[in-house]
Amino acid sequence: MNMLEESGFQGHTLQGFLDGTPKRGNAQTDSFKSSVIEAIELCQSGLKERFGSMLCSVTDTQALVCSTTSEVVKDMLIFNVDAWPCDTQDLVHFGNNKIDGLTSWFKPTLQKAGCDFDSISEEWFSLKVLINTTFLDKDYTSLWEIMLTKLPYKDDFKNLIHLVEIMLVQPISPAQCERAISAQNRVKNSLRVALGSSTLEDLIRITAEGPSVEEFHPAPVVDKWLLRDREAGERQRRRSFRMT
């Protein structure tokens, strides 16, 4: 049991328990320090869980392999056919390590897409042979358009194509992210703080990627909003206005 402590202040006797409360001089008690440490560790674990794949990745045959974002971007240059070696022998081994690095870096994304990791290296070799013998006359845009949309190429290289798609959608500037943040500030203002995460994301996407106000036709959206799904237990909404 804690002892009752007494102290004087301006002629008055103060009594109370000082254990567990901040003391004079900004000193912190052990219980407060442990709470701060626990909160910091919780934040760190959440950040590692959410952004762990951006910091480092683990392969089955190697220990922890850490990379920087700039190195990943440089590895993506192997998809620039103009930079490939002309000698056939050099082309056989060209980019193999970089493909392994990209596969390791984007492993969580590729897993969600259902990629077969063992087939990526084989598809990379076959793709180099095919391009070197058939598609050297194609420019960068035409080449990947064929590989992504035409049969049998999009099926023959379906696992490797995911890396190409990731490369093609990489933003070259943070302008789009900055516009999304601005849209978030407009959508979720002080009067709409109760918006859920999914609703907020939908509204931001509509604002950033949806049609302009002049091109937007509200009638189908209003009809869908009025005609609720009765099988899901949704109550029908009453019409209190007329569509013109």
C-alpha cells in the first residue's frame, strides 16, 4: 500500500498519493513511461504491418534483403528493350538478378494477384528470346501494348506481365497524390467528420477520377439510391421529389 504523503504549500498542508502522477520538473513516473513506450511500439508495429513491403522483403532462399525505392526504380529499367545488350550470350543472363529483386520487393502484391513465382524467371528468359527474335522493330509503347493485350503473349507471360503492369502505372510525380489529399480536405471537412473510411475513399475516387459535373448524369445514381435491395434487408426510400 502506498504511503500517504504530506507537503506544505503557502502555509497549507497538502495530502495525497503521488504515485502514478507526473511529478515536479516534468519528471515522469514509471507507469506513464510504460504507457508511452507501449503506444510507440503499437504505432511502430502498425507501420511495419502496413508498409513493411516498402521497407524490406524476405525471400525463401535469402536472409533479409533490404532495398531502397530508387534501386527498385532502377531495376525496372530492364523492361526498356532499347537498353538490352546486343550480344546473345549477354542477353541470356541480362536482368535475372533484377527480376528476382523486383519479385521479392512486390511479393505481397504478386501473391494477391495469384502469381506463380517459380514461373517468372522462366517467362523472363522466354520473353527475352521472343523479343530479340521477333519484336526488335517495335517501339516501347507498341511492344508492351502487344504483350499486355494480344494472345498468346498475355497468357504465356501472365506472371511476368504483372511486374510490367506495376512498372507502367508508377507515377512520375507526386501531383496525383497531392490532388487526392486536397480532395480529402474538401470532402471530409469539419461538418463531415463521421464519414467512414470506405465512403471517404469512394468520394475521393469520384472527385479525382470521376466525370466532370457537366458530363455527370445523376438519374441512374438517384434511381439506384431509391431502389434499395429488399433481399439484403434494406428499407425502401420514399420519393419526396419529382424527376424532371
